[in-house]
Amino acid sequence: MIGDLVIGPATIVDQPPVDMTTPVPVQTTAQLAIGSIVVVMLVGALWHWRRSGRPTGVLLLVGGLLCSLNEALVDVLGHCFFPLDGALGYTAFGRGVPWWVITAYVAFFGGLTWLNSELLRAGASRQQMWTAIGVVWVLNVILEMPILANGLYVYYGDQPFMVGGFPLNWLVINSLGSLFASVVVARFSASFGGARGVLLLAVPYATYFTSWVCHLPLFTTLNAEVPSPVRWAAAVVSALLGLAAMDALIRIGTTGRRGAVAPVRIGQTADA
């Protein structure tokens, strides 16, 4: 049965729970909580723009919104599913992406990218950047596990490193894309000066999509008929590749970045 992705008695890939329904109160709580974070980030970005003359934060927040267009595809690859009866922002590849998830992209791939880029510009050390990432991981787990426990969405199938319904590989998958964007913004700031600042809108989308190359071993095995040990091995390989890439990016981002960076006004051609 090709339509059901079945050959003989074996299923090729795990199937999403399409009959899953949305717990509306949980969805509303998640939307309000994440929306509040975005409002705080936006106020901070606007204040920083007025103080420094650099609209980087605001542009990256909008870039995080555009980055959410990646979500449907990564859900297919990584076996994540949101009920189709929720308050959806869009659907693609047979997956629905709720508004609260889109809002989370604004915070994570927009606001967090901006904050980390500012840390790099201010001369953060390699250790400080790893500490910042560790804090984000802890917050990520604290945010996701209660939502997963209340059935707002699910990671389905045979997922390695699953803790409380959350596959820990996603800590690396998400953080790598945001860190990649932060390093691009901080290290190549001259490329985003003046009118070229509009290019910042595309950075979160492009870097997150590109970062998936480190996770292809896991994504491939999740979508193939392979024994569980093979998926676990692929998860380990993907995690190691992602962590190595993160460390390399931190080294690039922190090299020659000691000391404060002078503020740059709108219209200047260096240090967006």
C-alpha cells in the first residue's frame, strides 16, 4: 500500500497522530506567555534602536517571523506534530503551524539571535557564550515539557533521547540555527550597514535552514525503515556534529571581539 507508506508488513516511517486535538486552554496560555516575551523583546529592541541608531533587533525579530516558514518542513523531517484543529498560522507539507509556534520563532530565532549577537559584539568569551547557550537549553526544557505533558503537540514515533516527551536532540537543532545567525550578524556587521540592513530579515531563515545539514543523519533515519539502534547512532552523530559546529561558530564569533563596539548610526556603512 504505497499511499499508506507500507510495503508488506513493515511501515516505512512513523505516522503522525492526525486525530490529535488541541487543548484550547493550554494553547491560549502558551500564546499569552510567549507573546508577552516577544512584546518585552520588541520594546527592548526599539529602545536599543533609539539609543544606538541600529535597528538590528527589530529587523531580526521580523526575521524570526519569516524564519517560521521553516517549521512545517522541519516538523516532517523531525517527526513533530501539531493538531490540525488549533489556531493555525499556516499549513504546508500536510502540517499545521499554530500562531503560538510562529510567535516562539520571533522570540527564539529573532530575539535570542539579536541578544547573542550583542553579546558577541560586546566581547563575550567562548565560556560565556557556552554558558548563555546552557541557560537557553534549561529554559527550553522548562518551556517545552509542560506543554508536551498537556498534549498541545507531540514528537511521535521512535525518537532517541526522549525525556518527558521531548527528544533532547532538538536542543542542538534549534540552538545551532540561532547561534549561526548571531555569529553572521556580529562578525559580518559591515555587510548589513545602511540600506543593506534589510538583509537581516533573511538571516534567521537562511541560517536555520542551513544548520539542518548537521542533523541529516537523524532526520534520514527517522524517515526510513531502520532498526532503533541505527536511529540512536544517527542521533549521536547528529548531536556531535551540531555541538562541534556550535563550538566552531563560537570560536569564530569570539575571535577578535574583545572590548566594546562603538555604536553606529543609521545610514553608516559599517557595523549594522
